[in-house]
Amino acid sequence: MKIKKVICSAGKTGFYFDDQKAIKLGAKHDGMFYLGDPVTPGFKAIRQSGESISVMLVLDDGQVAHGDCAAVQYSGAGGRDPLFLAEDFIEFINKNIAPKLEGREITTFKEMAEEFDHMQVDGKRLHTAIRYGITQAILDAVAKTNKVTMAEVVKKEYNTGVEIKRVPIFAQSGDDRYLNADKMIIKEADVLPHGLFNNVEEKTGKNGELLRDYVVWLRNRIIEHRHNESYSPIFHIDVYGTIGDAFNNDVDKMAEYLKTLEEAAKPFKLRIEGPMDMGERTRQMEVLRDLTKKLDEENIHVELVADEWCNTYEDVVYFVDNGAGHMIQIKTPDLGGINNTIEAVKYCKDHHVGAYCGGTCNETNRSAEVLVNISMATGADQQLAKPGMGVDEGIMIVNNEMNRVVALVNNR
């Protein structure tokens, strides 16, 4: 089977592009808007509509394989590639990438993905969003050529040896952490609620009291309203480094506080993502490593999830090798080609560290569907419900794709 034609179309993502630098400098909210002028190059406003590009590969037999190029919410920040705007990059894809794909014989995903993930134009690698979307389309093309699901392609080519089955879905609440938690309980999300605890004074509390109160509320809410007593979700809360801020990044004090959260969450299991943000990769690894070790030694059963400063495949390996965290969030668009996400999940699993196939609210239905196939084929410990900041659309897209894949595999 050959690729006959490459066609691109502009699209919207499930959230927004936000100028993180301007927000950190104090930009204020007015409804959904941020007030003031943007700071990061490329932004026309501090918050603007998220954009994507669908890359469609028309095959010899008329089938169309496709993937979506998408970037994270805080594009252009923290050393990331620049803001990803469709009008800027469709022309780039048509000029530089389409000629290398059109007329190409489809071989294996691994071979083709690694080629385009490492492709350079004028001495520079492709934008991470482009690598993300192109490799999605290639995986779909290989699956269509072989008349199997994308999950089956990944399982075979990477010899994962796992059973293709559902993996737990992790829903994110955004700031509406009470109403959206109710939605998660009704929908029986496997892991919840994310919570967006990104401010010490307003959300976490100077001594962590506001976060502890929320955990108590969530525990009681589930026990009171669950339809089935067997429903026992994992609590997974992203604190954006605010526990470290509240306790001066003191490992002993943070461990003592996390023990109180463990008690507050019982009988439910608790995970804390990004407990501290040390502002630098090495120091982040060291403090997260030390806190992980402290919790294990003290038999405090709270799992720590690496997030800040763990962005690329190389970062994942670095944090895993040093025991920094019980679980790693694999931020899928930041890794570029989805072949890197596959390798990252495998590396975590091979080293007995939890693998969370995450990403961003600022993705598309297509990128979410492709990543679901990867999560299932590699045995990831959980999959983010995406795109969108909230519950309904993300859970629907991820849940339904999981069930489709399972049904097709079982039928075969």
C-alpha cells in the first residue's frame, strides 16, 4: 500500500492557548478572558483559541488515515516550541513533508515514525506538534493497511505482550472542582478529580488546610452519592508545586502533611501530582526522589506523580532511573512523535514505575483516540480524559474509543 496524497485542514482544539508568562506576571481574569497584553511571541491575546492541523493520508485503495497536530495549552513556554498556528504550519507541511510521504510505500510504523520524528528542515527538527500529528497519521495508515486496530499494530511492533483491554480513565475538573467532581461520580470515573490546586492562599491553604478540607469533602461526596458501593476511584490531585510552597520544600514537613491527606482520603487511594516545583530539572528530581523515598520508608501510602520538569522522553528516563516519583505523567504532545510516548510507557513499565498517558486539555478528539490505542497496547496505568477542561467530552471520547477497540479485537 502506498500513500497517494497528503491533505491538510485547519482545526480547533478542546481548550485554549494561554500565555503562561503573562499569567505569571499577574494578568487578571475577566470571565474567560485574561486582561492585558501578551508577552510570549506569537500571541495576539493572553488567551486565544487553540488551533490544530489534521494531516490526512489518502491511500492507494481510497482509505484515508489521519492524525492531528496539536500543542499544549502553554505553548511557547518553558523552552517549548513556538505557538502552533494552523496558517503558519499548513504551508510548511505541504512544502517540506508532503513530498516525502506522497508515493511512499507503507512499511512499519516504527520505521516510518522514527524517520519523521527525527527529520530536520534547515538543520532544525520539526515542531513537536507536527511530529505528534504526522506520526498519528502514519500509525493509522499502517493499521488500515493491515486491517487491524492501531492498538494491535503497537502491540505487535513493540512486542508489549499485554492484553488489549480498558485502562483506567483519569478525569480533570479544572477550577470547577466541586460540580465537575459530581459529574465524575455520576460517570464513575476511575481516577479523579485533578482539582487544579495551583495557588497556595486561595486553593491549597498556607498550611494545606484547604486541600485537606477538599479531600474530606470528596471522600464524603463519593460515599454519599455513589450508585454502587463497589465504586472506589483513586484520588489523583495535581497541586502544581503548592505543597512545596506551603512547607518550604522541606521533605520531612511535606511527608508529615501528606500523611494527613492519606488519612483524609481513606478508604480511597491517593496520588499527588507535582508536590513541589524547584524551578530546575536536577533539583526537582532530587527533592521528588527524596520525598518518594521518605514516604516509602515511613509507610505513607500516597503515590507521587512526576510532572514539572519531566517533559521529554529523556526526562522520563532520568526521573525513573533516579526513583523520583511512583508514577510519571507522560505529556504526549511534548514528546513529539507518538513513538516516543510508546517508548516512555514501556520504559516506566519495565522499571516498575507507574505510567500515566497524559497530555493536555488542548488536544483534539483524534489525538485522544490515537493515544487511547497506545495506552491499551502498552498497558499504561491510566489514560487522561481529553480533550477539554472538564468531564463530559473527554470521558466520552476516551471511553468510547476504548470500548470500540476492545470490541474489534475481541471480535477478531
